[in-house]
Amino acid sequence: MNKFCTQCGSAQSADARFCPNCGAAQEINTTQPNVGTNQAYRQQYIGWTSHHLDPVVIQRAEKNKKNAWAFTIFLTAAFPLGFGLAGILMEDMPLEEALLIGIGLGLLMLLIGIIRISRMKAGIWEGTVTDKRQKQKMDHSQSDDVVRHKTIYTIYVTENSGKKHKLKYTDNAAMYNYFNIGDKIRCHLSFGTYEKFDKSRDREIFCNICGTLNDISQDVCKSCRLPLFK
């Protein structure tokens, strides 16, 4: 059964008291039913949620979209203003050059924001996990004096319509370990998150709204207090 570290998200054994990856103390649920033999327990965690239609969840999705628009507009305006101010105050940066850079970056932020918001549309799609792969790459974002590596975790999903998707996570194995090849999953476009059809062998579940890891027995997320998608 899947169990993940509440600190770093790495896979754990069911009775682990400390994470072997980061050393964080782990909670042990001694009252958890035997999910391998309790058919009634298993059955209640098999199937798609209906909580994505709850008014409170829809309201949160709309709020997230409004916040995304506000942040996009802020960045679009902040870059030209910031670089314009730098052009006025700094002698080595001509004002016209500073404004051109600021406007260019502002338009780039606007484009990125529009693309992101367009993906936050209502609706779902369903598919199946067809493959999982992980590989290490050199991380060039840090100092050239130190060689660092990052791990790219990729989950391959095929929609029921045949469309292919790659879900990529950098240095975060939590979702990679949560989903297995053959799992049926549903994408909730409003939040850009994924729900597993068969959750009966899991002890924990990710909140589809804020991403917090919760005990599978809980009905609402311990962080955002909204319904868990189960």
C-alpha cells in the first residue's frame, strides 16, 4: 500500500517511523482497517468523485481564476514601471532602452498568464497511466563550480480519446509514486490536478485543490478545509 513522507513526499513503508530520505518523523495509523481483506472498506474508495461539483469547490475554482488574472495584470504592469523607474534613476541605463525591456517582459508575462488561465477552464478528461520513467539531468541553474543533478519524474497518460500527456515533476517523487501503470485517472481542469479511480489500496490522498497530503479516512483537507476528491 502506498504511503508517502509528509515532508518530502518520498515513498515509505507502512510502519516507517522516520523518512529514510529526509529523516522527518512519520505518523503511524494503528487503527487503519486491513484494506487487503475488508471488501466494504475497499469498495468505498473505488470510483470517481462528485465533489468537483460542490458549490464550495466551484467557488474556489472561480476565485483561483480571478487571482490568476490579478497576478497576471500586476506583473504585466510592474515590469514596464519598474524598468522605467530604473531608467530614470540609473545613469548607465537609458530610459528608452529600459522601457523597451520592461514592456517586452510585461507582454511576456501577459502571454504566460493567458496561457495558464486558459488551462483553468471547467471540465474533466479521463485516461490511463501507460508508463512511468525517471532520469537525472545536470542542473545548470546553480553555480558552475559545483556539479548538481536533478531528477525528472515523468508519468505518461493516454486519454480515452487517444490524446497523449506527459506529467513531469522535478525532484518530487510524490505524484510519481502515487500513480501506477494501469491506473485510471481523471484530470480536473479547473485545478490542473489528477484523481485516481481506485484509491482502495492507499492510506493517503492528495487534495486536488491545494495539493496537501491527507489521511484517506478524512473527508475534508486538513489545510484548505475543502472536500477531498474521493
